[in-house]
Amino acid sequence: MSEPRVLLVDDEEEMRHSTAQALGLFGLEVDTFSSAELVLELIGYSFSGVVVSDIRMPGMDGMTLLQRIREVDAEIPVILVTGHGDVQLAVKAMREGVYDFLEKPFTAQHLAAVARRAMDRRSLVLENRRLRAVAGKRDDIEARLPGRTQAMVDLRYRLRAIGATDADTLIIGETGVGKEVVARALHDISARADRPLIAINCAALPENLIESELFGHEAGAFPGALRPRYGKFEHGRGGTILLDEIGSMPFDLQAKFLRVLQERVITRLGSNEPVPLDVRFIATSKVDLEAEVAVGRFRADLLYRLNVATLHVPSLAQRKADIPLLFLQLVREAAARYMRNDIEVPPELMTEIAERTWPGNVRELRNAADRLVLGLDPKPEETSAPAERQRLADKVAAYERGIIASALAAHGGSLRPVYEQLGISRKTLYEKMQRYGLDKKLPVTDGDYAA
């Protein structure tokens, strides 16, 4: 386990450094961050420290950071700091599960004392988890991936077997089945658990900065590169790199990534010096990568290199017997999250939940549990929509397909001008092309232009 440390987040540089220096005088190890997003890369189920964050910051604020951390592990202590005497905000933070709430100005001695108590509590939580695992009780893998169907039993068995190794792993499953949950579980039961888990959304990488984001750069490597910078691969040294939706990785970048997989070295932009890379790679995909290989959108050699160890996460349609118990667990979690009393789910609703189809899988089921706890109808609106509404949806889909197909034809299959023209992200464009069976290499028929 890594040495417990304070992750300090504040967008004001002077305040950030003075607080870190003061805490250091009290014997605390402190890492400082100017934005909340950077902290999330270091948070995991085995994280042994405490997070101290200012509340009011540009971008992701402290309250949002608290919620994101609790999604990873609700027992990580978070201390929020504000310069505004806002009682309502403090109450809201307490309800959201914050460990403590401090108002500026505060003394470094007081913050250090609170941080030490939080670290002691975190240490106790981690030790209790370890003792429960040693005692043979249900471990956290079963809690994170519940289910009694054979598909889930097999998944947990394979996850434990693969997790104990350093093998690169491919996780396959439909949208919403919990691929990231599986990836985090793999990391947390590995020998790399006390090192970073760096998640990279392959579909959201900025096209003009992809190589710099992943590989880093030296000063002067390109206009605006005033100082050297670690890329995400190098930032994850010793830990795990999660490549989310690797099927969306640009084709020309796939060859460079294949070299990283094979040789475990990177070269920063503007440098000729190879940098050794000690990481484990985990990739997820919701699309059939073999089909992507067949149509020329994914490299066959990269697929063969990735799928040495593969985990298939079943959809709810493949584990229907798990739905009732899973829904009850999600209701309990939602009740705790929203500070509500336990809710009794009527038998007739439970029957309906069990029989309904869930194309959005666990994510959709969780939304239904949240709506029930909040006193709303757990059934999504579209399930009770009349036939006319469904026909309207089909017409809208056909119109959208025609617009995208026309744009693809107008730009000769080049994707960047298409998603810029349509005002959508590259990831959204990829998803819509897959949904409507569009291929940038295929000619567009007259029917594709119809509204």
C-alpha cells in the first residue's frame, strides 16, 4: 500500500503552495493540483489518503469532485474548504457524504489535525476490507459485480484469475453493462492497486493534440509547447492505463499504440530518447472489434495483441434472473445516496421490472432505481409511448441518417469536417454512424438524402 498522502486541490496557486508547505511542516505528504479533474486519475478503491479541495473553482468544482470520488469509493475521506460563509452549502456537503467542511481562514494546525483523523479512518476502512477478504467473507468484487447467474459467476472467476497477473486485458460488453466497473476491479485486485489508474476516452481525444496528450512532448516540439510535459501514458507509470472504447481510436494512431504495447516504450514529441513504460493496459469496447477489422476500421494485429485475456460482460438480457436482486441493491444504494429511508418495492412493480427489457443495461436500471427513490415513475417515458410516437422516432432517425450521410458524401468521407459542420463530437458521430450502418468509405445512395 502506498504512503498515505493529502491530495490538495485549489485553483489559486499562492493558496495551494502555502497550504501545502504548512501541512508539510506537520509531517504530511502533500500532492497539489490546480484542477479537480487531475485528482480523479489518482483515486481508486485502495487509495489510502485524503482529498482536500476548495469548493468554488472553475471547471469541476469541489461538490462535483466529491460526487465523482464517491462513485469510485464512497469511503474515501473528502474535506471541502470554502471562503464563503455558506451554511446551506455546508449542510448540502454533509448530506453528500463529505468528511469535514472548513471555512477560510483556517489554521494549518487545524487542517492537519482533521486530515490525520481522516487518514486514520481511511486506514481502518482498508484494514477491515483486508480482514474480511482473509476471513473468506464476500469480497468487494462480488459487491461491485453482484449476480447469481452463471454468466456473472464466470465473470468474477475470470476477473480474479486475470487480475492477479499483469496481462493486458480486453473488456467487451454493450453500453451500460459496467465495463469500467470491471476495469477498476481488475486494477484494484492487482499488484498495481496503489499506483494510478489513468482512464483515457479514445473517442474524446482532441485530434490535433492526440500524440501530445498520450506521449507527452519536449519544450519547443510544436508552437505553444513552452515547457516539457508528461503524456497520459507516462503519467500512469507503475499503474494501469484504461483505454475506454478503443474501437474509436483513430486508425493512424493504432499503429503507434501497437508499438507501445509490444515494446513498452514511448518517445515524447520533439525527442529521440525512448522512455521505458511500466504499465498494464486495459481496453474496453462496446462494438465487435473483429467486425471493425473486417471493414478496415481497426488493425488486426492490434486486436490480436490486445485479446490475450478477454472478459465478456453480460448484458441484462443475458442475466435476466439477476435483475430483481440487482434492482433492490440499486434502490438501497440510491436511498443512501439521496438520504432517504429504505423503500419497499411493491411486488407488482418488481414483476414488471423483471419482465421489462433494459437496452441500457445496468445504467438504465440504476436510473429507474433513482427515479423510484425520488418519488418519480421508475418507468421511462418511452415505454408507454403510443405507436404514433414510435413512428415519429423512426422518421426522426431516418432524417438524421440522411443528414449525416449527405455530410459524409459532401466531404468525401473525411470525418473531421463532418462533425464540425454538424456541431457534434467525434465520438457522437462514430456512434451515430454505427447505429445507422454508415461507412465513410461507402458511396451514398439517393435514399440517404431523403428527409
